Amino acid sequence: MNSSEAIYNGIKSAGINFIVSVPCANLKELLKLIDNDNEITHIPVTREEEGLGICAGAYMAGKRTCILMQNSGLGNCINALCSLYELYSFPLVMIMSHRGTEGESIVGQVPMGKATPKLLESLNLDYYKPYKITEAYNIVKNSWNDAVEEGKPVSILLEINYWKLEEE
């Protein structure tokens, strides 16, 4: 199992059946797996907060929701996370390609890479940073139940080096 398959299998095990995504090169293999799955509704969006609004509506219609995005879009989501998700205790799984971490080749990604955990903490949102394929699978598998139990989004930060992992 490679890194994308682990995340996909975790999504399936969690029963997540509605995903929005913002384009990201690191997520392209995962997105291919999702697009080939007839049990998952996948809606590509252009902005992260648009995706959060769509996920909120899908959750209210009985779906288990997830957004796939880069951490650089977290700043675009803060108002929706506070005024919608926190206010109404909506669960959501946020799987983020965590750019700007060790191994990042684009220096402009580094400031947001450093700020991402601090932003999540300031929003009182739980996050996980898996470093192994099986660890990522287990975190994603449990993420929906964690989000429902907590009544708030749960984030999974996949650092640059995560995408280079192969079978353990």
C-alpha cells in the first residue's frame, strides 16, 4: 500500500462518502482513487471556504464529509470554521497537504507551513501529523468518529515527506 492508498482506504473505512477538494499536486493520486469510486460524491471547488459551505450542506443531508486541500488554504477557511462549524458543532475531516515543512522546495510555502499548527490550535481544532503509512490509515479511519464525538472538524496534516513513503 502506498501513501495515497492508505489515505483512501482510511476514508473508505471511516465511511466518508462526500468529498470536496481544491487542486493540489500532492493529492493528485488520492483524487484519482476517489474519482474512480462510485460510492463517494466528489465535488472539486475553487476555494476552500466554498468547499466548507458545500460540506456543511451535505452533512445536514446525512453525508459524512471531508475536504482535501493544501494547508495554504487554511487562512481562507477561518471565518467559515468559526461562524459555521464551531457555531453549529458540525463534524468534518480536513485532509491537508502540509506544504512548507522539511523538504519543501518552494520557499514561499514555509511561512504558512510554520503557521498551520498554530492556527489550528488557536481555533481549538485537533490535528494529527502521521509519519507512517499505517499510522495515516488508522488516523483517517478514526477521523470521522472523532469529529462527530468532538462536534468539530479534525485535521490531518500530511507533510511533504509523507508523500514519499512506500510500503512499510
